[in-house]
Amino acid sequence: MTIATRSAVVSFTFCLLAACGGGSDGTPPPVTSFDGTWAVCRNDGGSDFREIFTIAGTSGSIGQLDYATTDSTCDGDTTSDLSVPVTAVYGAQVSAGLGAGSVMATRVDVTLPLIPPETFYTLIYRDAAASPDAIHLGDDSGAYDGSTAALRPIALQTLARALQAPPVPGDLTGEWRYCPAAGDGDIVTINGATGAFDARKYSGTCAAGTVVEQVTGTFTLAAPVYASLGATTVTAFAVNLAVTTPAPGGSMFTTIWVDAEASPRRLYHGDDTLHAGIDGSTASARPRVLSPTAYLKQ
């Protein structure tokens, strides 16, 4: 990693922890108390960006998705994304200011795996009374900037990162149909328990047409990802496909989102025709924009 790259990564991470912008010790909560994906859409005077904190015990990542919008909606297609792995060491609880009051926050030292490693000393607090739950980080916009343990923030940012509901694998199970009254159709059958899928394309309607293409195989789910559907950003499945038929098979990488609130439920998949190079052939070429075509749950 070059000095310039290292500087950019440190600056990016520090900006997230600081929101760009003491007390008596107590027994720390379990390290799993903060597990989950936490996000907030922000705008600091330019384009929108979404901060994403993924925490799993003492490891996780800090990410940022940039958007073309400028109204703090983070809607539409993303223009870039960046993710940095981190590790965390949790300490004792301390009283910290939050708005006009105070809460018991947890000391946490966040380290980036650089050479040499960079550590930021901050606070974290989970607001279980919020809906959904939210976390607040130490406010290091002043003298207590988190650059050393002695300069750990003594107050919390009022900015809340909300807990993101993960997609439910069982929501994928079933038969999904895109079957226009007149025109070619598709039927996809997914078994979320076994990881098997069967996709059939019809020449003509689903009821009277002929199967002209059939793809079968298995799939695994990677970590949830943000994806765009029209002007909306959703938390979707990152799906890795292992195709067995037609021969010789191969691998495909896509994104799937199930609208569980619609009736009947609707399934959307990544559009691998929209952007050059984002064709699903590799994990890095996984489409993050969903096709508007909806497959209806039967």
C-alpha cells in the first residue's frame, strides 16, 4: 500500500468514526451486543453517501456508498463504494453525554490492518429504545479527537446509525413467475433449504409456450448488500450461483431482493445488462442495480 493510499484509507475511516464534522467505569456488555449492520444516509454539502458499519464481535468493516443524489435520500444507483476491514477491542462502560442527557457507553479501540496498524479510540452506545435499534459513536470533532487513549471522546454524536434488517433466506423459497398474458415468460423455482434452483425460459406464454432454455444448479448466499431498485435503495441478497446445466456449467454472481410487503410477494434480480463490465461473471462484477421486472410468488 502506498503512502497516498494509506493516507486516503485512514482519512476515510477517521471521517466515518468522527462523523466528519469520562465517568465512572462499569462492566462492559458482551462483545456481541453491537453485532449487526448499521447505516445512515448523510450529506456534508456535496453528494449523498451512506455509511455502513458491519460488526461481528471483535471484527467487522466500515463502508461507504456514494450516490448521485444530493438531498440526503441516498436513492438511485451508487457511483462508488469502499469498505475497510477493522478489528475492535471493547473496554469498560463509562458515562457519556448524548444530547442534553447522558448514557452508559462502551469504550472501544478500532484498528485498521495497515502497516503499521492505525487505532482510533472512541465510544459506542446502542440505543435499544430506538426503532429500529441504533448506535451512537464518540463525538471526536473537538479536542477529544480519539487519536490516543487519553483523547478518547467523552460525549457521543447525536447522529444515529440504524440497525438494518437482514434479508431472510426462507423468503426465497418457492416458485416465482414472470408470465405476461401475451409474450415470452419465465418460471424460477428456488429451494432456500437445499440451495437448489431451476430457471426456465418460455417461447410464448408460460401456460402454452415451449421451454427454450433451462438453467439448474445451486446457490449460496454471501453477505447482504445494498442494491438499487428504481429510486429506492434496498438491502438485498448477494447470491453466488453454481450452474450445473447446461454444460459445462460455471459460476454467476448476482443480487436478489424479495419485496415481502407486496401481495403477492415479488422477486427482483440484478440487471447484468445495464453497465459494461457489470455482468455477473465475477464477484466484483456483481450487479447492484435491480431489474424492474418482477417475478410473482405463486
